[in-house]
Amino acid sequence: MKFELPGLVLDTSDAARRGIRIRLKELPALERLRARPVDCAGAAPEHVAIRSLDYAVVDVETTGGAWSRGHRVTEVCAVRVRGDGTIVDEFRSLVNPERPIPSGISTLTNITWEMVRDAPRFADVAPQLARVLDGAVFVAHNAMFDWYFVGREMERAGATVRGRTLCTVRMARKLVPEIRRRSLDSLTYFFGIPNEARHRAFGDARATAQLFRVLLNRLDDLEVTRWHELQELLIRRARRRKRRANPHSITELDL
């Protein structure tokens, strides 16, 4: 026998292993997400003003470094930032990765299996994450890592993500010449940006959002105001200093 309640399907047939089986109906939001790709500002023209765009600053924590080895997301956070630097939205959640978390990863992130065992799976949070991502440039520190994992998890949920990405590491290489290392720790220390939870998605995403606001201001200082100008800046090769065969002139020697 089967009968329905709003949002639930109850199965009391003999085939149900434990007498009564309850499963959630597929959420309409997930159905809509599967019907239309999440567009990370891909439709905006190349000459669009940087300050006119929205940005989704994203960080994920995972069970390991490679999706191809079966690793999954354990936590995700996305912070929506307007071009003027105003933070307008945020989504964060622990995620059940449906696989064990290696002890070394738990030591680094402080995310344990006990914390994610009853957390929603990625497909359950995908519509809420898509709300923050849709129409915004995807921004992250080492962006390809986060973009790849979010994209693969979305595909696993039956949806797709496409559009523009922006990496704050690459931006910092061009915009922060004062320091040699462009790790998140080095940059947040240099600019005095607090990180409430290092190696947690919500702490790193919020800190990266603050860093991104600083980098936008530095773009203004260089009069880089259009998307295509930013891309030209990022692909421009840095000049290498020429090494002299004799590094010291006679006047520089200690005699």
C-alpha cells in the first residue's frame, strides 16, 4: 500500500524492508535546476565594466585533491559580492560526501565523519548554491580546483555550471607585487584580513571575499575597468630581470 502526504511518499508494502519506508519527493527546485544551466555571467559582453558585474566567491572543502580518485565535497560556501564590494548573499553548508574522510584531511579541516554523517548530500543543496552562483562570475583562490569540484558535483546532481571564472591567486600576482607568496594566508596577513575559520569553506570564502574587494580597488588604481582589460592584464607575462655577467661593478666591491 502506498499513500502520499505533502512532500512525502509512504510505502507500507511488504516489499519495504523495515515495514514503513519514507522518501522525499524530488524537489521542484532541483527539477528547475536540471532544466537550465547555471550561468556564471557567461552571457555578459567582453567589454562589460568590471564594477557592473556580480561575483560569487566560492570555497569548497573535500575528502582529497582529485575528483578522478573518487573524492567529494564535504563543505561549500559561496558569498555573493556586487561590483561595488557590497556582500549581498551567502550560502554555506556541510555536505555528506557519501564516502569516508581520510584522517589527514580531518586534521587539516577539522571536518569529521560525525559532522557530515547527517548533513545533506550535494544534490540536496545544489539549488541553494545555484541561487548564489547564477548570474555571477565564479571567483575563488586557486579557482580551477573549486570550479572543477563544484562543476562535477553539479553534473552528478544532474545540472551543469558554465560561464566566467576569476582566480584571486592570478590577480594577486599582478596586483600585489609587495610580497612574493600569494597563498591565502600570506595575502590575508599582508592586508590585515581576519579569517574566522582557516581551512573551513565558510572561513576561507569570507576571507577571500574581503581580499577580492581589495583587489578590485587595486584594479581601479591601474585604471583597469573593463573585463577584457582585466583578462589582458592576467595573461601579460611579467618582465624578467636581465642578469648581468658580472653582478658587481668595481665601485660596488668592498675594498
